[in-house]
Amino acid sequence: MHKDSGQRTASAGATLLLVGLMYMSTTFPAAFATSLVPTIFRKIGLPLADFWVFSLPVIPYWLRWAVGPVVDSYWNDRIGRRKSWMLPCTFGAVGAYCVLALFPPQMATLWIVVAIIFVKSMFTATQEVAIDAYMVDIVREQDRPAAAGVIVTSEAFGQMLALAGLGFVLQHYGWKYAAVSAALLMAALLLPNFIRREPPVPDSIVRTIRTDGRRVWHAFRPLARYFARRDSWALVPIYLVSGLFTGSLIAMLGPFLIDLKFQLSAIGLIIGATLAGSVLLGSIAGYAALKRFGSGRVLVALAIFAIPSVLPAVWMAYTHTRLPIPWTIAVLALPTLMTSIYYVVFGTARIGYASRLQAGTDYATSAAITRIGQTVASGLGGPVAAFFGWHGFFIAVGVLSAVAAGLFYVAHRPIKAMVDQRNVRETTAA
């Protein structure tokens, strides 16, 4: 009995490690493109009002709802259901980053850089659909809160390495080495997943897909099933508002610090330490709070403390005060901590909302809707800061935090009841 328990724990640990590496691999180069690149362009003089251009490469992620059914329905049996998509998309993204290395960031190359990142996003959006579906496939129900915490922590460390590590490479070795390093590190972090044998597809799922057929238009039956469900439509406002909230803060921290006259190397250190500390603490605190208090109480606490958490940043922005680096890290860590805890609650729920029958479609569609909110947030961040000032931007982040947590609190319990009923129906049918 004790031996079996130890084996299950080891298996769960190996699975969570694999999940962490996969999500770090996607976030590391993505943070390079969505956080470090805008910071560089702000440094060379791009107006805040023009920062909407960096929201364009996020548009391919809107289309994950169309990619999900294809990823669920087509694969090579020898390679694996999910790796059949992860492998070619990883090679495509690596190639795009290598092309990006040829065009250093200048005002004259702005649109070329944005276009290359857009192409990269087409590959990584499909790659992430396969990774999300694979995560839902291999994570057991009792491990979902831990998996959500691992995902948030891995994404944070990926962003930290992108901003601090690649920022260091950029400053000392140049743009070309930074872009190529982002590509190679993405591939290296996915290597353990490529080596590990993917578990076989359950017979019940294979029978359902064969019944649906494998023609192109048949592949979209999972999407039709998704939008025929009441729980899917009830989740749309949750995903949109959560995207607005989670996409509003991180990408604009670099430009904010540039305007406070911090050097690029200091910015990498500040944002890297902020993400590493607050997100790691937020992941641990979110996991523990979910276990002890449940999602409802955690969401209420987040809604109450959302606006107070941004007040130090509001003061810093309003007074144009450039604090010492440790104090700046502490100020920015407060709203980042709230984002991290929310993301653990949100991520745990999203894993549970996905159907085992069509995890790729469900998770990809929810991610696409969330990305729409994140794209709107990143596109509006610069104009809001330009029009209302940086203090107005941080106030908006606090309000969004409170609204997202409050809306999620009201909606989660009835949506969970609908999802449980759906799971019973699908299990009975299978």
C-alpha cells in the first residue's frame, strides 16, 4: 500500500514537472516578443499611443477555437496525438525567431518585427493548443490545483528568464544572439516532452472520432458540440474579463519603468524579481488557499484587496518617484501577486471545465476567448497610460481585478453544476 502510494506520488511529480517545462517553453519566447520587444521600442522613442501595434501578433491566438477541433481529430499514431502538432509547430517557431534575429529593433523595422512575430504566433498558437490538450489529458483530477500552480509558476519563471536573462544577452551580445537564444531555449525545454512516450488515446475517444468521421468538415463537430452546451456560453464573459485582467499589467511594466528612467538591465532585474517572487508566492498561496478555503472565499478576498494592492504603484506613478530597486520590486509585486493568485483559481477551474472527450477543442476555445480579452487589454494599455497617465493605468488595473474576481465568484458555482451534469452525460454516452 505504501509502495503504491509512493509510485503514484512519483508519477504525479513527473507529470507536473513535464507540465512545468512545457508551459515555461511557451512563455519564455512569448515574453521576449510581448514584453521585452515593446520595452526596447519604448526606449528608442515609440509613443505610448502607438503601442497597440504589439497587440496584433496576439490575433492568431483568437483562432485557437478553429485549431482545437483539428488537433483533437487528426494525428499520427506513431508520433502521438499531441506531439504530432507540437513537433512541427516548434520547428516553425524556431525558424521565425531565427528570421527575427536578422532585423534589429529600430523605428524603420517596427512593422517588419511585428509581422515576423505575427507569423511566429501562428505556429505557437497551434503549439499551445496541443500543449493545453496534452496537459488536460495527463493531469489527474486531484492534481488540478497543483497543476494550475505549476503552470502559473512556470510561466512566471519563463517571463523572468526572458526579461532578465535575454535582457542580459541583449545588452552584452546584441539582438541577434537574444532572438536565437529565445528559439533554442524554447526547443530545449520541450525536449523532455518529445522524448517521453505519449500515452495512448483511450478507445472511447477513438470510437467517437471515427463515428464523427475524419473529413475536414467532420473535424469541426467538436466545436459544434462546444457551442451547443449551456456551460460554454455561460463561461464566455468569465474568459473575456479574465483576459482583460491578466493581460493588462505585465506587458506594460517595462514601458512604465523606462518612463521612470530605469536602465534596461535594471528593468530586467526588477521585472524578473517581481515575477519570480510574487508569482511563486502567489502560486503557493493560491494552491494552499484553494485547498483550505475553496475558490469562493479566495475570490472574495481578491475582489476586496484588488484596488488597495495597486495604490503604491498609483502613488509612484502620480508623483514620478523613482524608488530604489528593492522598493520598486515590492511596489510592483503587490498587484502581480493578486494576478498570480487569481490565475491559480482561474487555471484550476479551466482545467475542470474542459471536456475529456475533446480537451483540445474546449481548452483551446476557452484560451482563444481569454486571448481576445488579453489582446484588447494590451492594445488599450498604452493609450490609457498616454491619456490618463500611468497612475490612471494602475487604477484601471485595480478596477479590472475587482470586477474579474467578483464576476467569477458569482458565476463559478452554477457553471460548475452545469459542467458536472455535462460530464455525467458524456461519460454515459461513451
